[in-house]
Amino acid sequence: MAGTEFIENSPETKPFWDATAAGLFVLPWCRQCQRTHWYPRGVCPYCLSTALDWRESPGEGEIHSFSVNRMRKEPYVLAYVALSEGPIMLGNVIDGDPATLSIGRKVKVVFKPTSGGPPIPFFAVR
Ligand SMILES: [Zn+2]
């Protein structure tokens, strides 16, 4: 996507971006309660454990909620996607006609390059 610029990194998110640079989509996973969560952070939001790992994910899910922004020449879609592992992730749905989208539509992570940073995950209709 033209104009997409990578602007943020932190110790909590670095493993995620390192993975996307390798073409992998990973999610934080807690060894204590064995649940996946999103977004990356230093403690598990369910049990407050700091025993966290990263697990590769197929990046599949379904649209939980979405809106179509028509303020630009090209409309774009911002959606909450319920990932198959459970967490809900905010992202852009980048392909297909926004008029055909619906809650429950299956989507999958695809990566788009940035200028000067790792690729960023977007969602494409499956
Ligand atoms: Zn936990």
C-alpha cells in the first residue's frame, strides 16, 4: 500500500514485527493459562502472568464488526476481526467490494510492505 509507513516499535511488540519481517503472523500466548491474547503486552491480560510466548497463527478469522470509511476517494474498511485463536484484532480489510462485506465473513491475514519497516498485517476476504 503506497504511503504506509512503519512508525512504532517497543520491547513488547518487537517479536511480532520481527516475525512479520520473516513473513510470519504470530500471536502472544500465555504459558500459565494457555490462552492467546491480543495486543502484545508484558503481562497476560487474563492471569497477569509474565510467562509469555509467541505462537505462529494462520491469521484466519471472521469479521466481528466493521465500518466503511468513505472520506477518501477510495473507501477503506476498518474491522474488528475475531481470530480463530479467540482474540479480536483491529485491522483493515483491503480487498473486495466494501458493499459485499458482512459480519461473519471469513478473512485471512496478508502482509503489505512499508517504507523502512517490517510488513504490516491486513485482512483479505477468504
Ligand atoms: Zn495467562
